[in-house]
Amino acid sequence: MTSSMTNVPAWAWSNEEWHGLVHQVRAGRPLRPTSWAAGARCAVALSFDSDHETNELRDGGKSICRMSWGEYGSRVCVPRILRLLAKYDVRTSFFVPAVTAMLHPDEQRAIVAAGHEIGMHGWIHEVSSTVPAAKERELVLRAADELERITGVRAVGARMPSMDVSPATLGIAREVGLLYDSSLMADEDCYELLLEGEQSGLVEVPVDWVRDDGSYFWFERFGGLRPYTPPADVLDIFRREFDAAYDEGGLFQLVMHPHVIGYRSRIWILEELIRHARSRPGVWFATHAEVAAWARDHAAG
């Protein structure tokens, strides 16, 4: 937001001011292919945000209990998730803050060894819009280098923590040479990002809160955030999202968190969703990087 707009109510903004805000980042050309890899009708891109202890650390929190909740995500849930994915031979994407990777390097190496993708997810799960542009750039570069050092693989995609994007974020992503972003919500299928009205070359693999386990299960002990939807109802929502994507020949993308979906009473949601998708002919399970590359190279029209 420009300095002239600070503390000014939105109804008092000039046309140029609100127009400039809206058009910083927009959806460009659609990137739905006529078919997916090997002639598949529908692509399924499952993902996990491995926030772990950084959920507490990012705001300067020092709660030992909340950090133990993050440790549970690594100690119990990620191994449980990896076993399930191996059972069905499904490859996915894990988005990992650099601090998470430094706390749990063996976890990241195990994820890569199992054939999954590691994507960027901030330095310490910081809120990008609160970080000065120069510092944000420094953190992104450091995070990219740290993930590569730990995993031996250079990340080609990113999901910004909390799906929060600053005016500088996507320009930095392009500078780093990323193939795709997965933080925005302007479509259900992939599209090219426009930055200040110009084609960026960045593919957006869009997310949405309706396809995010945290929307239904997240819990804040001392706050007002206590949503809870029965697991069977969450499965029904996710399954309906997949069925519609299949009918349209599009993309079904899903965001999960190890310490949210990985409970014994919830992991069955993921298994049933995989089984349901597997029951339909022509479904391609792929990493976000694979989906982004295919959509970019095979977009209809």
C-alpha cells in the first residue's frame, strides 16, 4: 500500500489507488491442458505443509507445548503419511520452511528418497506481507540455499506461509528462478501469473481454504480459532471437489498439514480419498512441479 493510502479509508481512495492494488498480481492465461500425462483425464496434486515447530516460532512464541505439537507432526505424522503414500505408490509435494528442514534434516531426506517433492515455505513460516522487501529477498535466498544443502535438490516451487504474499514476493520468486507458486486462489486450474500486468512466466498451482485441512480442524488453545468439522464431513467435501475436477477434466489440488491430518482418527480421510480417486480411470497423481510443468507445456489453445 502506498504511503498516501495509509490510514485512509478505502472509500476515499482514488481510482488509480485501488486499481493499482488490485492489479499488482492477477491471473493471466489459463493453463488447463486438453489431457494430462499419459492421456489422463484428471490430475491430483496432494501437498503437505510441514510447518512443525515454526507455527509457534514465527511470532516469537516460546510455548513448549505448542512446539511439542509441531514435533508430533515430524515424529509421528510424517512417517505415518509416508507409509500411506508408499502403500498406494502416490507421489506428492511437501512445502517446508527452512527452519523446519534444519530441525528435521533426516525427514526431508527421507521425503526426497521416497520420490516426493520438497518446495519452499518461507524461512521460519514468516508472514511475508510484514517483512520489508529487502529482508524478504534475503530470507527467500537463504531458504532456497538451505533446502538445497539439506536435501541435495534445488526447489522449483513455493507456497508462501499462510498463503500470504507481499507486493515483492512473486518478483523474488521469479528472480530465484522458480517454476511455480502455490499460494493464490484465482482459479481451480493452473494459470500464468501477471505481475503489474506483464506475463511473468510463473505458473500458479492454485490453492483454496475449502481444500485445506486446517480450515476444518485447526485449534488455538487461547484464541477464538476452534473450528471442528467431523472427519466424515471433511472427506465428503474433499471427495466432491475431486469428483467435480474429474468431471471437468481439470486439477484437484489439496493442502494438508502433517500435525493436522496425521492423527489416527483423521489419516483415513487421506486413504479413502486416494482409494476413491484410484477407482476412477485416467487419474494422474503428480507432484506440484510435475503438474505445473505439464500445464505450462500443454495448455489448450
